[in-house]
Amino acid sequence: MDSGLVSTAAVSIRNVVKIYGAGPGAFTALKGATFDVSTGEFFTLLGPSGCGKTTLLRLIGGFQDITSGSILLDGDDIATLPANRRPVNTVFQNYALFPHMSVVDNISFGLKRLGKSAAETRARTEEMVALTQLQEFADRRPNQLSGGQQQRVALARALAPSPKVLLLDEPLSALDLKLRQAMRIELKRIQEETGITFIFVTHDQEEALTMSDRIAVMSAGELQQIGTAKEIYETPRNRFVADFIGETNLLPVTVTEALDGAGATQCALGDGSLLTCESMQAVAKDKQAHISIRPERISLKPVESDDDSAISGIVDRMIYLGTDTQTMLHLDDGSEITVRAQNAHAAAVDFSPGDRAALKIDDGAVRLLVD
């Protein structure tokens, strides 16, 4: 797997292993993670609960000890440094604000603990208040703020000491949908304005796709793929990534033409229908595999009697979703497939449950996944 290494690294993770317990009951939470995070990058650790993403964040922050491997910050190994000596700060899921302090006092707390002068503390606090747009709430206490305002206070407090790296542990999970969507834009704006390296943990795919410069998809303690949002979505490396990121159709196929390296090959569905598939690796003829096709890369058309090569199916259900319509079909081999069409650009032909429809698949949309 591509480790996603980059040239100018703020954080370097090298063969990091984390094992809880010992003996037969030991649990390996991280299995040799290796990757770099660029200076000034918004880097996201994405995966389901229990995949190891929060464990990795806590290891970087110094809240837990690694079992083996190394963690480097600007080239210096910090794996043995205690948390309070690492030039990183953390924004936690519950914000952990001081309830008896005002917004200003919460933000300035860390600066005072570092021994900054009163003038420097005041200037930096005012800068953070302006950056997070909290001017009109500066004298309020946390219980007088909304969830989004509290989140911005926690962010401002963590940014105030100018850490080299800011760690964010699912900081938006407690907010309602509308507020989460607004705060994604705010977080990205603040990261770009400060230039501080952000390492963000989330299980929310939309959050990761919206904000990240690069995403590391994790499962069962292992890195599955690292890349930009477009790379992860358009060219998933395996079934887990394809299925976890967005919505996709996963169909079993048999490879009918061998491929020596990355490129296009032929594969057959269960009923013998042939498709041209894009693969990221070599694959042998007769290999049993799966293909991934995003629903928005498929459209429906009437079945033409003289088109023997068309793949067709029976419409099971059509669901109007406002911006688009979702159509679910089953193919002749029994496979189920979903098609999404934007209503503003939907084809003029309407289908009803029970109709047979042909599938028109965009060029390059079929991804062959061998694991």
C-alpha cells in the first residue's frame, strides 16, 4: 500500500504499533502505521469506530505510549516526551472548557500558564477572538454559548499558544447537522489562515471529503489508503475503501483478460455480460473479484432490441430525493444495482417498477477491486 509519504513533513509516523494488554488477551490497536503529514496540511484520519484513528491521535498527543515505532515532529522523535512537553495541542470531543471562566479567560489560560506577558497574552487572545469570530461573546461563560460557539472557544484556546500541530478528536460530532456543515467551512478557513498543521479524526465521510487536503482511511488498525478526496473517492484501492467512502455498487465479477499492471481489462458479470474495468494493479485471468461503480456514473435508457451488448435490469423501486432520483434495479444474474440521476438533468425517459432498463455506464467508471 502507498504510505502517502511527502517531502516536507511536520509529523512522521514510522512503523507505529500499539498493543493493549499482554498474552493471549492482547489487542493490537495499530499495526505498523507509517505515513507523513506535510507542514500546513489539513490531514484527516477517517474510519469506523474501533479502527485505531483516535488511538493514533492520542499517541501523537502523548496521552498514550506507543508499543514500538517512532513519532517525529519536524524530524525530532517525540515518542518518549510527556504530553505537556510536546508542541502540539488538542481539541477534544467534549471541548473541556472551564465553566467558571469567560470566553476571553478560557482562551488566555494556556498563554498565562506558559508565562507570557500580560501585553502578549492580551494581544494574542484578541487575535484568536477575532479569528474565531467571537467578539460579541467575549465576556460570556460557556453555559451562555451555543454548541458551535463553544467549539470555536475550544479551537481558539488550542490555537492561542501557536502549536506546531493541532489535533482534533471528532470536535463536530456533538453538533446538529446544519451547525456541523457550517463549522466544516469555518475550520478549513481557520486552518488556512493560521497555516498550522491540522490532524483531524472523524468517522464522517462528508467531513473528511469537505475539509481535507489528504485523507488516511483506516480499518482494523491498518491504513487502507492515503490520498486526496478525489483520489480516495474515484480510485479506491480495495473493497473497504470503495464501500466506506460514499455510496457505490459492489458487484462480483470474473476477470476475463489478464493485466500485467495498472490499466484497463475485461471482466464478466454473473450472467456473462462483459465490462471494461480499470484496475490499479496486475490481475490474473479467471480471478474472482469485485467491481465498484458509483451510482451517479450510471444512467438509464430504453432497451434497444438490436443492442445485444447492453447490460439491463428490472426496475424495483424509484425514490425521489429532491435534488436527485434514486433507482434500484436487479440485473439478470440477481445482482442489485443503484442509479442516481440529478433531477435537473434527468433523462426524459421515465421508468416504473417492473420496467426493463438498459444501463449506460460512464467511461472509466468501473473500478476492479481484487481485495
